Amino acid sequence: MSAHTSNTMTITLHVWRQAGPNAPGKLEQYEAKNVSPDQSFLEMLDEVNEDLIKAGKDPIAFDHDCREGICGMCSSVINGVPHGGQVRTTACQLHMRTFKDGDAIYIEPWRAKAFPIIKDLIVDRNALERIMQAGGYTSCHTGGVPDGNAILIPKPEADYAMDAAECIGCGACVAACPNGSAMLYTSAKVAQLSVLPQGKAEAAERVCAMVDAMQENGFGNCSNHYECQAACPKGISVKFIAKLNREYQKALFK
Amino acid sequence: MRIFNSTVGRKLLMSISGQLLIIFVLIHLAGNSTIYFGWINAYAEHLHSMPPVVWVFRAIMLAIVGTHICYGVMLTLENKAANPTNYAVKRQLKASFASENMIWTGLLLAAFIVYHLLQFTVKVTPDVAWTANQAVVDVFKMVVTSFSNAAIVVVYALAMIMLFLHLSHGIPSFLQTMGWNNDKTIPVYGTAGKVISAFLMLAYISIPATILVGLLKL
């Protein structure tokens, strides 16, 4: 279509390339040509990779999965902001129309001690899973399917839990935090479970275990910069960090 | 003990010690402002008539300041270690100059407090040397002579700018760490932090400034 071809852009990319976890890394420059404004950011990278493969070079390694903004796999710091800085948007849902012809784009991996680089833009985010394993569950008896309304949950509490449950665990909060802290992630999980009747029973053990796991896995301490909320593609509020702090204080006296 | 080791526990200690220091900043301002009513000598005399109270208070203050500085330095070093690699390009969305430089504004304030104590409590700085052979020090005279020196006033003004920066992040931050926060209060605390810190800065600077311009004299 004519509209498609007439609007194409040429973009200069500066991409972090690192062959392996212990290899030295550096920014390398690539030209992305014929970029359509309707392409997603990842589709643009796919095309750059096709050219690299055709030229016999190693394609840029980056994480991605659903490309619908719900799985939390994509993880690139684009021009200094995790996921590129469009409000409540994952990198896969960021479209090239937000850039101009001739723009330079810097693409880097999540940077934090707790997220070692595996290759190029891919980092190991298992530290987040280890926080989850420490307390992101409720213990319950198995058996017959319980009645849907056996436990009544007031609407405001259900909404609060759902707001916290929006977290897709991508780690943008850690990548944005000047302290490499996972407080927003941890607090979203703690808040979601501690407000619901099924999660209240283990609330004290949970908050202590998850905070300890965060610390043990190399994340820093929260110092309330609130960069996390601003970078979060799901807009998770730092009010959940306040909630975690309240839960933690209650746990201190148990 | 969990509170002394965990990340959230130590933040709570930072928050509580910080709140106590803010209360001290308010009481100290109230005490200092007696200079405007001509009561500062009476106020100083009253305080010094109760040495046990003064010394217990000083010991408590030392413990609070010590806690705040120790954990502040420890947490900052851990945070630097948790984020060792810098981005080639980094755009800040919400963090401020004040929030990113808490350690430096804090350490500068600590240095200022040492100077302030050496000057008006221990009385060993050159500008207060004349008080050495006085049986009872005329506090009003001491303050007015020292603040007639522009260089000293500049040091105090700079220190109060540090206080402004430190508290403009510190006030909303301690409320968040205590958990007294939600979506409605987050922006309110941000503004309140700036307004209260600006008030404290201006109120503290007003004393040396009033003396320097000659509105308060011997």
C-alpha cells in the first residue's frame, strides 16, 4: 500500500551486545531501514535480525512471548526507560509510530545485580520467581470444588487485589529503580494475597519470607524514588509498597 | 532481630529516627525563635539549670543521629552494590535531585551539625573565642556577633538548603515507609514535604539573615 511505503523510516539503533554472562558487552550500531510506523518495536527488531541472519551475523537476542502486553517477557530499556516510556505499555505494544524518521534508539537489557545478563538483551529473572516461591501462594486443602460464594469477598477488596494482580512480573520496576530493588513487585504480590481471606492466614509468614527472599537474591533497598510505578507497564501503584510496610510492621509483633 | 537486619526493618529504623529528628528540628526552631522576643538568654539559662535533663537529652539525640547515619550509609552502600552497572542512556521519570542525593545532603548536614556544636555548644570556633573567660555566656550577644559575619551566614544558609533537600524527600518518604500512604495521599505528601521543608529552611535562615542585615542587633 502506498501509505505504508511512503511513511517508512530509517532508525539508528544502538544495541547492547554481549555474547554470554561473563563476556564483555558493548553497544553496537545498526541501521533499521524501511521501518513502518505500524510495526511494533519487536517487529522492527525482528526485521533487523532477519538482515543480520542473511548477512551471516549473530541476531540480537531478546526476550518475548505473547506480544500482547500480558506475559511480562519483553524486557528492554529503550532510550533510558524500561519498555520505552510510553505510559502503561510493554515493549511489545510500543509502536514505531512513536518514533520519527532519523531517530537514534538505545536498547539495553534490564540492569541490576539480581538480573545477570544471559545474552544481549536477555537477563535471568529467576530471582523474581524465587521471591514468589518464598511466599506467593496460599496453602489450602485439596478436595471437592468449593462453592463459588462460600467465601464472600467485598467488592473493594476484590478490586484492590485485582489491581495488585495486574503485575505481570516483567521486572521493569527493578530495571528502573536506582537501587535495583524489587519492592514494587514483591509488594504487589504481598498486597494481593494479604487483602483476601484465603491469604490472610499466612500474611505474617508471607511478608517476612518474601522480603527475606528479595534481600537474599541481591535486590537493593527501597528508598521511595517511585521510579518503579512510573516505569511499570501495568501502572502498579507504590501504595502497595505502603501496604507491604504495614503488613511487615504487623508481622514484627507476631 | 528482624528489624535490625531486614531491608524493611532497617528502613523502619531510618523512618522512625528521621521522624524524631524532624521533631527535634521543630523544637529547636521554636527555641531559636525566642531570639525575636528577647527571651533567648532566659531560655538558655532555663535549659542549663537542669544538667541531667540536658545530658540525657543529648545522649538520646546522639543515639538517634547515630542510628540514622549508620543505617543510611549501610543501605546506600547496599543499594549501590545492587545496581552496579550504569545504563548508557537513563531517563529519570520520577526520582528527583533530592531523592537521589539523600546520602550527600545527609552527610553535609551531619558535618554542619558538628560545626554548629563546636561553635555554639563547645564554643571553640574563632568567632566565639571571646566567650572563653565568661562565667555566664550571653547567648544573644554570641549569636549576634557570629551572625554579623557574612561568611558564617552563608555556611548556615547552605546547610539549610541541604535541610530543605533532605526533608523534601524525607517527609513523604517516612510516611510511605510507615505505611501511612495510599493513592490519594501520595501526591499530597509530595507537596506537603516540599512546603514544610521550605518553611523550615526559610524560618531557620531568617535568624542569621535578620542579624546580618542589622534588624536584630546588640
